[in-house]
Amino acid sequence: TTVVVLLFYAYWSIRNGRVRIFNHEIPQEIISRAFIIAVGSAVYIVIAVIFLSLLESEFNFIHLLFETSSAFATVGISVGDGGDLSLCALFSNPSKIIIIIMMLSGRIGVFAFLLSVFQQDKAIHIKFPKGKIYL
């Protein structure tokens, strides 16, 4: 939500060359970071929808996009199947795993999620200060 509001203000104030929100000027670095987050999230959603459309070819693309966006935003809204079930209840197990991954990554953030999955374990070397003990 913060990213969307920041991008809206950035777009609105392009004429001035500065982004001001509630009498605070926002640095260009923050605006660039918000843009990267928004574009990265959109690409992530599109990739997930492409995988879902390959796995679930019997469903409408727009419905798959809605389900994926809802999962990523952790909203909980579903197109449904016309009954009491959500549309995801009719998905195959691999598609459900994609939806679960979208929920998790949307909740903690795409980049934090990808770092936690793909980051190599590095040995942490902690150097403690030397202490003197009087004997």
C-alpha cells in the first residue's frame, strides 16, 4: 500500500521535479526503490499466472490472474466456482503450491522471500573482544 501511494505521488508531482507528501520531500532513491518493488511484484505475479495457466488450462486467464493477485496481496477474495468453494479448491496440487508460495511471498515481500529461499549459508565469524581475568 505504501509503495502504491508513493508511486501515485511520484507520478502526480513529476511536473515539479520533487515528490512532497504531507510537507516532507521524498528522496529519489526511495522512489526508485518503490518502483523496483512494484515492477518486481508485477513480474512475479505474471510469471505465477503463466505457470498456473499452463497447469490449469480449463480456467479463464482473468480468473487465474485474479486468484494469483488476491493470493499475493493476501486479501482472501476468490472468484469461486459458483458454489461454496474458492476457485483454488479446484486446482491441482502443483497449482495450489504456487498459490501458497504467492501468499507467503506476498506477505513477507518478494525480495525477502527469494533471499530466504536462495541465499547460501555463509559461516558467521564473530570476533569477541579479549577480556582480562585477574588471577
